[in-house]
Amino acid sequence: MQPGLYHILFISTALFFIGVFGFFTRKNLINMLMSIELILNSVNLNFIAFNKYVWPGKLDGLFFTIFIIAIAAAETAVAIAIIINLYRNTQSIDVESAEDLKY
């Protein structure tokens, strides 16, 4: 049995809200970055689902998904570099210690 559009959208919505909850409740920068990746993956799942069920002959959703994956990889690389720099300066990756990056 193949899952329908509503099943995939339900999974995508659950991933999105798990990511939002994780982003707002965690104080560790690595966990916050993982939550952002969950949000981006839920958007990718939406693009793939709508591409398959609403416009089955087109590849627009797939191209958007590949573009989002590339942007997410670049965003992760920059975020990891910032987190490493923060850890070298403060010996912590908590959000409260990120205030040192303001000045």
C-alpha cells in the first residue's frame, strides 16, 4: 500500500513541529542546528510530495529539494565553523555563552 498525500503531509508537519519545538527548547547550539535541519527536511518532504501527487509530470519539486539540500549543507558548514570558534573562546556551546560574539 502506497502512502497518500495526506499521510506524507502529516509526517512532514510532525517533523516541522518537532524541529520548531527542539529549536525553542534547547540551549545547545548543536541541538538547535539539528532542529533547523529537521525543519528543512520537512520542507523537502513537502516539495517531493506535492511534486508527486499534484504535478506528477514535472520536476520542479525535485529541483527545489536539491537546491535546499545544497543551501542546508552550506548553512551547516558555516554554523559548525561558528560553533567551533565559540567553543575555542568560551569552552562551551551554550546559547548564553554566544553573547560574546556580539562585540
